[in-house]
Amino acid sequence: RHKEMLNNEIITYRKEHLGKSLSLQYKVPIKMVRGAGQYLVDQYGKKYLDTVNNVAHVGHEHARVVKAGQEQMSLINTNSRYLHENINQLAKELIETLPPELNVLHFVNSGSEANELAIRMMKAATGERDIIASEVGYHGNSNMCIDISSYKFDGKGGKGAPEHTHIFPLPDSFRGKYRGRDAGKLYADEVKKCIEQVHDKGRKVGGLIVEPIISCGGQIELPDGFLKQAYAYIREAGGICISDEVQVGCGRVGKTFWGFQLYDVVPDIVTIGKPLGNGHPLAAVACTQEVADKFANGMEYFNTFGGNPVSCAIGTAVLRVVKDEKLQQNALEIGAYLKTTLNELAEEFPIIGDVRGQGLFLGIEFVDKEMRPLAAHADYTINRMKDHGILMSTDGPDNNVLKIKPPIVFTKDNAEELIFYLKKILAEDFMRAY
Ligand code: PMP
């Protein structure tokens, strides 16, 4: 009776009794039973190198993080209306990583909740509800988040942009609307056009939300000068700027702790998710005193689980591990090594049209000679990599971009293993036929 269910029984049960839009990874799905560092282990004891999971930021089941959670869980877990040191401690340590202007925190439980709150704050701070966001952007699963996620409403099952959402073209300088030197300025002009669109309707802009590297867009680094100029236009129009750091935050991009810092700007609101809890549901919204004051208009913001002592103990442990194990530096070094080596591979295998990203948040785009996307080749690659015990994922509007965003404890040996098998697979017949 208690014997392990076979995988196909699990699959059948899911299909009948779990949400019908819940998908599975891989043609033959895997059942993972353990995680350790940058590895996952399946039911047969097969070990996989994980280059996908940017949630297990400091490594799957990191001992210090697990211990912090277990110890606090055995003491007390309550809501944040009681005094507790843990919430103050996590706030202090997070604020230390942020520019001085961003020094008020609200703790929540997911990236969606963080963006949901950020938009409520935008509305409270500006009195406006029109928001500008990127094409192929994804910001979460709630009503409001879907309404600003072109990745969803412009995709299958979507109904296009709602009245108050204004989408600028994906600022992709490889295959996007504008390429080359002036791309940053030209995409910023597109943001300006969105602002004018709002004005033409007799309304004003609430704000702009954008990821520092657009993940679902296919790991799109923002072109030079774009964010600075876009922020300037938004602020000129009375709007506020939100940086969605749910994917890229907490040291992953290497050069800087937060993604927006790559572009020398300071947002009004920063949303933080996935990495902060290393797998535990913990997220946060950082904002300025001014935004926080306007949001506190008399209506209380209460969040049952947000900022509880267990979550905060875990979040603090994560930040300390990043610091103590010098993981931001590791992301910088290993990311740079990977990028250089991938660029060398691109010379040998022209199917690699572009290698981009920062730190351990990279993308490899497959195209043919006419720059047409090669989705089947990307899919083939991740399935073949899986055969060799390496987990990878694909994304981008044409599903032709391989993403690399592993736990940031990823080592040089791991990078070499990844490159070794990638090179082997790139030489296979299927990969050469396009
Ligand atoms: N923002 C971005 C950029 C994301 O990638 C995601 C999740 N993939 C979210 C927000 C939503 O986070 P969550 O799934 O934790 O609600």
C-alpha cells in the first residue's frame, strides 16, 4: 500500500486531479527525490547537474538555510503583528544591499504577490493605473500580474493587452525591432511613445515595470542607455519605476548585487522573489520612504504569512551565505568563463547566433543563416543534455534560446562539463541540419 507509486500513476493522477494547465518538463518526466547544491537526484539515484533552478540560489537544501528554517520552526512561527527580531534583521541585511533611497520593505510570499503589491503602491503613489511594460515580459500569475505580462496575454489563451497596459517592443538588439548602436535610445523612444499614447487618451502614466534582463523574452540584456532614458521619460511624466528582480536579484548577475545596478539607475520600487527564500516561499518589495508614505493611506496592508519568523530566518541565512561564500563573485567569475567559452563555441558552430547575459544568467540563441529561430534545435539540445545528466531550459518568444541560470554555487568544473556535452551535441547530425 505504501509502496512508491510508479511514475505513470503519478502522471495519471496529476492529469485528473491537479490543475489542467499544469505542465511537465521533458518528454519523459523525471521524479526528483533529493537536492544537494547544484545537483538533483532522481528516484533511481541518477544525479543531474542543474543549470535551470535560479530559485535554489545558494544551492539545493543548503545546510545553513535548512538549519535556520528548522530551528525557527521548532520555536515559533506567527504573523508579523507580534514583535520579532527576525523580520527586523532580514530588513536590515536586505537594506544594506540596496541603494540608500530604497529603505522600506514589505515582506510577501511570492514574486506575483510582490509585483501585485508594487502595482498597488504605484496606484497609491501616483493616483494613476496606466502601466508600461515590455513585450514578452512576465511578472506573475495574479489578475494584475497577468494584465501586465505580454508573455501571457499575447500568447496562447490570451486576449491581448488590457486598456491600461501599454507594451513597448522587446528591447532585443540581436533580432528585435532595433539593432546596433542606437538601439537603447530607439527602444527608450518606444517607451516615450507609450507615454504619449496614455496622454492621448486623456490620462497620465502610473509607471514602468521591467526586468533588468528579460528572462521570458530570452535572456534579453537591456541595450546601452535604454533604462536610464526610459526612467527619465517616466519620471518626467510623473510615473514611478519598478525593477522586477524576481529572477535576477541577490547577486546572480555578478557585477552587481541587483540587476538595475548594471544600468546605473535607482528604481522607486524593487520586487524580490525566487532566490530570497532559496525555495521557501519568501518575497519582498523594497521602496522609497515617499512611496511607502503614500501607500500607507489609512488602509492597513496585512499579509498572514509575509515576514513570519521562519521565512525571515531563512531569508537572512540566504543573504549571509551569499556573502560568506562569496557567491556574487563566483557568479561573476564562472559566468564570465562560460560566456567566453560559449562565444568560442559560436565560432565553431554558427547555429549559435548570440550569447548574452550577465553572471550566471545567460542565454544562447539558435538561429539559421537568415537569422530565423531554430526552436526544434533548442528542444533537441535540452533533451540530449538531459540524457547526459544536465538539466537546461529554453525560452524566448520563439523558444529558441537556451537558458543558463543555475544555483550560483556552480563551479568551473560544472561549467566545463556543461560545455563538453554541449559541444558534443552541437556536432550531432540533427544539430547540423537546418
Ligand atoms: N516576475 C518574474 C520576472 C518571474 O520570472 C516570475 C516567476 N517566473 C514572477 C515575477 C512571479 O513569481 P512567482 O511565481 O513566485 O509568483
